Amino acid sequence: MAQPPSAPVSQPHGLRGDYSRAAADYTVSQDWERYTPEDHAVWAALYRRQLELVSHYAAPEFLSGTRALGASAARIPRFEVVNEVLAGATGWRIVAVPGLIPDQAFFDHLAQRRFPVTVWIRRREELDYLVEPDVFHDFFGHVPLLTNPVFARFMQAYGQAGPKAMATAGGLRMLSRLYWYMVEFGLIRTTAGLRVYGAGILSSKGETVYSIEGAQPQRLRFELARVMRTDYRIDAFQRTYFVLESFDELFHACYGTDFAPLYLRYGSDEPLAADARLPTDEVLSADTQPR
Ligand code: HBI
Ligand code: FE
């Protein structure tokens, strides 16, 4: 007889929220052998479902990155195997962490071309929604674009911008909005139409479709100061998405740019509402012409 869904199959990977074994930089060992058959089965269910969906909605650079990583639905990937691919592509590597880590440690990892990936995986009851990152969000959502030299270089520059942001009033909030809108929830215009590259969208079944096809959200051309001034929602689908012309556009807006004048000008202001519309906004309709 089949087990009832609530029966504990086996103990899941025990590092969920366990920071006691972390090093000073918050890294842990992945301990891949500790993933249970149920952990791998949850990965498989998420990976299969989402790969099929994002093949229709994701940016081509994300999809080619996904293929390059050589991960599959069969097993949660071994980080050391993936690191061979990343090393050759961009010199990045992923490091295992127990979950969210303090801002300063996070920035420092990025500045050193290390992307922190959460080790544990959600339970089956949490397939569609999780408030914190797990290995599926971090790996499936974030790691593919680390094979892209331009995007990877932007991520390093983002990390390098951390210390100054933390030392300036309102700076950290503004820099975090850049991450939110351009790393977690970014869209990009392609020759085929609007596509998704943001990790928060691509690891979510509902938001992948909504961000491209939804009638409610507004899609605005990327503009650095506009993004950094805009409040965001962590508990619902976004009201606004910002759209890149290319990863070069993001890189050139940020690399070598001193954000200090922006922090000084806007850092103490109330943010723009998540659904604000300014006269200067360039709105892209859902059926935006392909580039
Ligand atoms: N830690 N593991 C992890 N993943 C994140 O995305 C993350 C974090 N710590 C801080 C953080 N993000 C953000 O607050 C920074 O972008 C500012
Ligand atoms: Fe994320």
C-alpha cells in the first residue's frame, strides 16, 4: 500500500537553518550524501516542472547556462562538479551556506566571485511557495547566468559596491532594490519578445507566467536611479518589472559607476511605491515588439 503523503519517509538534509557548523564566512560543506531519496524526489519534481515551463519564458542566456551546468532532474547537483563548469566559463564558483547570510558576508562572497547557495531543500508541502531561499531557488534560479561573462561580471561589481552602500545613509536599501529588481525579478527584451532572467521569477511557477503574460504588472524600461528608488514586495507577485535591452546595458550602468551621488540624492527619501508610475517612465506593453 502507498504511504500516506504525511508519513515521514526519512529525515531531510539536516542543515536547514543550522548555522552552528558554519565557518566565519558562513560557508558549510554541502554534505551531498546526507540528501535523502525524498530530498532528491522533491528536487526532481521541481526541476522537471520548472524546466519545461521556463523553456518557453526564459532568456536564451539563462537556458544555455542551464544546459552548460549539466544538472538534471535525477539528483540534487554536487556543487564540486558544477564548479568545474563555472571555473571554465567565468571563474566563478558556488559555495554552500545554511540559508540567508549577513549582508556583509554576502557582498564579500560576490566580490570574490563566489555565489552562496543554500544547501537544504524544501519539503513537498512547500513546492509552490517558500519565504526563504533553498537549493532549488538558489541553484536553478541563480547559477545558470553565472556562466554568462557579462552578467557574472555585473554580479561581482554588485558585491564590490556593498561596503560603500553599507556606510552611506539609505545606501544599503537602494543597493538591495537593484538586486531585487535586476537579479531576482529582471526581464529582458529579446528578438522573440520579452523574456525572464530573474531568479525569483524563474524559480516560481506562477510568477514565470504572470511576469510575461499578466495584465496587472507594469513593465518599465530599466533606468538605474528609478530602480534604486522603488520599493518592492516580498509577499506577493511584483507590481512592476524592469526590462533590460541587454546584459551589457546592466553591466555598463553599474560597472565603474560610483553610486554615492545617488545615495546622497535619494537615500533619505521615502521610496517610490511598488506600483508607482512616473511621467518619465518608458512603459513596455505585454505585446512589446521584439527587438
Ligand atoms: N544571503 N544566502 C543569501 N542569499 C541572498 O540572496 C542574500 C543573502 N544575504 C543578504 C542578501 N541576499 C541581500 O540582503 C543583499 O542583496 C543586500
Ligand atoms: Fe535569490
